[in-house]
Amino acid sequence: MTVRIPEPLKKQIEARAEREHRSLSAQVEHELARLFSTEQVRGPLKASRLLGRYAGKRMPTTKELRGVREALWSRLADDVE
């Protein structure tokens, strides 16, 4: 798929992708999925996307994963200061 994006918008997406440690493509996918999440465009994650780590087990919720991510990033920020 090819999408034309004005340069200022592309720079904003690139900056956010860098802050969130994603590739440009992954950031665009993330933003689109978030935009359409109320329409449930994305189905549940398949175990294969996580290399089977959670096969047969309860998957962590998005809220739980976000909490861990925030805790890790805040800890890293504390270490830098």
C-alpha cells in the first residue's frame, strides 16, 4: 500500500514512532488501529504473534501491559536523572 502523507505530518509520525520505539510502519499501524478500535477492526491477538508464549494461558490485558510499560519507562527515566 502506498499512502501520500504531507511532510509535516510524516515528521510528527516519525517523532512519535521514535519516542515509542516503533518503526514508522508500526507507528502508522498503531495509530490506525487506535483510531478504528471502537469499530473493533482488530480481532484478538493470536498466540502465534507472541510466539506461543501465552498459548493455553490467560493473555495479559492491554491495561496490564500498559502498566508494565509505564513502570519500566519511569524506572528508566529515574536512572537517567
